[in-house]
Amino acid sequence: MFFDNYSDKEHTTYASIGYLFLDESIGEYDVETKIGFIEFHNKRSEHFDGATQIRELVSQVDKYYAN
């Protein structure tokens, strides 16, 4: 997950927020059983290009597990 002002110093806060967002959007059960390792980064990260909006993540997870 990417946040505008993420910093390693405040990882615990951002991770808590991130897990709440994921639990609310995907569902806690699916986050715990279908999603693997979750990383948190600043939007300036080299990994940000091609990132998916969280609102699109539900359909991507459902599509992946439908196959």
C-alpha cells in the first residue's frame, strides 16, 4: 500500500490504517486468507508506478480467486 506521507518511523500507524482500509474494502477474512505479504511505502517509491487503486482491488482479488 502507498501513502502520501508514509515513513518508516511511523510504520505502525500507517500499517494500522492500511489494514483497516483493506479489511473494509476486501473484507477481513479475504485479507487474512487470500492476501499474502503486505508492504507499506511512500508514493514516491520506485514501486508506485502501475499501482492499483484500492477500489479496484476487490474485483482483482475476486477475479484471481475465481480462476
